[in-house]
Amino acid sequence: MQEFDVIVIGGGPAGYVAAIRSAQLGMKTAIVDEYIGKDNQPALGGTCLNAGCIPSKALLDSSEHYDRVLHKFAGHGIRAKEVDLDVPAMISRKDKIVSTLTRGVAGLMKKNKVTWLQGHGRLELGMKVAVKPHKGKAEVYQAKHIILATGSTPRMLPNIQVDQERIVDSTGALEFQEVPKKLGVIGAGVIGLELGSVWSRLGAEVIVLEAMDDFLAMTDSQIAKEALKEFKRQGLDIHLGTRVKHAEATKEGVALEYEDGEGSHKLTVDKLIVAVGRKPHTEGLNATEIDLLIDESGYIHVDEFCATNIPGIYAIGDVVRGPMLAHKGSEEGVMVAERIAGMKSRVNHDTIPWVIYTWPEIAWVGQTEDSVRQAGRECKSGTFPMRACGRALAMDETTGMVKVIADAHTDEILGVHIFGAAASELIAETVVAMEYQASSEDLACIVHAHPTMSEAVHEAALGVHGRSLHI
Ligand code: FAD
Ligand code: AMP
């Protein structure tokens, strides 16, 4: 029986990063992954590279270009005549990016001498992993350490059957070959808003049905309010407090039934995206049979260092508690590999940045003003609108704001929330600040280049003590 120091099950951003770091630290490492890409070939990279972060951002970028040509260029004095939209070309550009990256991950495995075991991984007693290839018999491998990184899958709704034709999940929504005339989206979460934005910009009439009364409940309420106004202005027809009860594909489209405060309603759309969240994936892992503890929500139970209840077995990424974000999983992967190698690594879950890649983007780190106050802590906040930022004006991107929240007594930054162009990049500076427990005064003392969007962060930090200069 072949033996490895580390066997990682799952080749997404959590698993493949854990494998690279384990190999870098001199451990004999294997990665088990069963994913089959669009070209029918095994592909590493998991949901993130194949059907998540990367393909959605490729389509978001393409659709942003289209939207700009149609609606923004004229304001810059550029008039484009006869703008053509070639959806299949857009989709195949996205596919090329995905295959470049997944091949790149395979290359990284080779470079780091990580053995890629293609097929389904199943845990067996005595630190063994059985790998069943897509064709042929299963083989059993011995491990000194096992890292579980089996990710997540789309959550489904009872009474709604995804056929990936008319009713699709997030994976199917990345594959439309033409723009649906009328598109329904269930769920106004991160994925629903991103995919709804793509097809809305390309010309679909998009109706978003969200069960909760609050829009983007996890973001700062001031930012969420501005964002809702802006997305509605852009044409996303967002209905809050609306629970979808039933949906069925018909010859003409999809027939939907939903309930809101006013009663029951019927609606017909051409396509429907079900985007009601994701659930941890432990199917076929044999977890309960080997007494691996799974919590009541289906996540593999881990401690702060991602150790499970079984010594030598760790779990990271979407399959464990915390935000389902690629970078969170990758950092847990590095931490676990380093701890196996005897280092004292940790991940600070309080400073994990979130980004929603709508336009403008929403990004945040740390706590919201409401959650700080609910915890009984006094805080001060500074806000700065993008319309007062010179660079935002030059770019014609004046929507949104930056908000910095700091402890009222110590001035430590407790949260930063950005709604605006380049929010996904701007947030990085504030993550560094929070990681080093900086005060709003520290951020306010740093020189920011002019003219840049980062001046809005600077001004919001100055605003915590009423010192903003340009508003
Ligand atoms: P996954 O990426 O799900 O990988 C798990 C892998 O394990 C898969 O390849 C699976 O086939 C394999 N596997 C599972 N069980 C077994 C088994 N028993 N044997 C063998 N192989 C197995 N996150 C961000 O941070 N930024 C974004 O912009 C972003 N955008 C997203 C957009 C969409 C549309 C979606 C769906 C998700 C997005 N996410 C984003 C979330 C992100 O994709 C996940 O957080 C991330 O992929 C989780 O990584 P992971 O390694 O834990 O699991
Ligand atoms: P996220 O977890 O960010 O992907 O968001 C998923 C969203 O789907 C959440 O905001 C949920 O409230 C919403 N949701 C879940 N079930 C339903 C439903 N039956 N009808 C409408 N929205 C739903």
C-alpha cells in the first residue's frame, strides 16, 4: 500500500493550496479530486476555478464592458455604432480562462511533486483513503495526515427541480448561450446578485425574489440601503420578503408561484436561476462511519485550527464553519499544512474580507455598525461619498461610499465597508490595518496618492474624528 505524509481530499482553493504548502514543507503529498471539467477531462481548482469565482468574474467583466459601451461611453465623448453581442464568444472566452487556470493548478502539482489521484476519495478506518477512479477499481492509500477539503454544492429548494436548461443553479447560469428575455433569480445573496447583474447588463429583464425582508443582511445597513437603490436603478427588479413556493419548467418557460405580504402570486419567466446558498459537501466521504463529527448544519466539526475530532484528520474550506470564500479556505489550507509540520500558524477569521462583485462592488472587513452596537460597544464612524472623490469623478464612477467604524474609546478600527468602483482592491489596505490593530488615526496619518480611489478610504478614516477635508 502506497503511503503519504499528507493526503488531501478535494482539489479546490482550500485543498490544492494545502497540498502545495505541505509539499513545500517537505511532506510526501497526494491530492484526491473527482471533478470533471466541461471538456470531459479531470480538472483541479474545484468550484472556484471551474464554476465559481473565476468564470463568474469573467462574465461580470465582459458584461461590464458591454454595459459601458451602451451606457457610459457617450458621456466620455465616444459614440459606438452597431454594438454587437456575441454570447457564445463571451462564454468561450470564460471557458478559456478556466482551462488556463485549471491547467495551471495541475502544473503547480507537478512542480511541487504532489501526486494527483483522480477519482472519488472515501475515508476508511486506520487513516486510509480509498480512491475510486472514474474507470477501474478503487485503490487504498495510507496517510499519516488527512486534510478534508471537499467543498460545497448548491442548496436546492423542495418543489423545484433543477434541469440545467430552464431551471438552473449557479453552474448552469454560467452557460446560457443566449440572453433570456425574462430571467427569474431566487435569492438576492452574493451569487444571485452577481449572476443577475451579468444577464441584466446583457439585456435580460431580471426579477429577483428574496425571502428575507432585509437586503444583504450581512453587510452594513447603510451600505445595503445605498446598494439596493442603485441595483434597482440599474434595472434589477428586486422583491424582498418574497418566498418562492414552487417552480416548474414548461414548454414556454418556467411557471413560478411565490408568496409575499400581499398573498400568493404567479409569474412566468424564460429561465430561472436558483441561488439560495450552498451547503457543505460530505456525500460519499464515509464520514459518519469512521465517527467523524458532523455538526447539525452538515459542516465537518473543527476547532480553531481546523482539527477534527479524529487525531490526524483536518478539514478546511467550505466544508467547515465560516464564510464560504475561496481565500478563507486557502488560508486554512496553509495553516493546517504548517501546523502538521510543527509550526504555530493561525488564521484570523475576524479579518477575512468579503467582496460582492456587482457594479459598483461591495467589499467589507470586520463588523457592521449594528453588530458593534448590539455587542454593547460604543463606536464612531466616518463616511465619505465617492462623488466627492476626484478620481471617482474622472472615472465617472461616483456611486457609493466608504465607511470606517472605530471603537469610541480606543479608536481601533472595527470594520470598513466600501460600496464603489474598485472596492475589491481598496479593501486590502484596510485588512492590513485591521490585522495590525490600527486605529482610524493610523489610517488617517498614511499618505494616499492623488488622485486615487484610495483617497476615499483616507477621507472616511479622517471622518471618524470629524476631520474629512473634502466634504
Ligand atoms: P471547492 O472549491 O468546492 O472544491 C472541492 C473539490 O473537492 C471539488 O473539486 C470536488 O469535486 C472535490 N471533491 C469533493 N468531494 C470529493 C471526494 N469525496 N473525492 C474527491 N473529490 C472530491 N468565493 C470567493 O472567495 N470569491 C468569489 O468571487 C466567489 N465567487 C463565487 C461564484 C459562484 C457562482 C460560486 C458558486 C461560488 C463563488 N465563491 C467565491 C465561493 C468559492 O467558490 C468557494 O468558497 C470555494 O470554491 C471553496 O473552496 P473549497 O476548496 O473549500 O471547495
Ligand atoms: P447566499 O447564501 O448569499 O447565496 O444567499 C441566498 C439567499 O437566498 C438568501 O438571502 C436567502 O434568504 C434566499 N432564499 C432562500 N430560500 C429562498 C426562497 N424560498 N425564496 C426566496 N429566497 C430564498
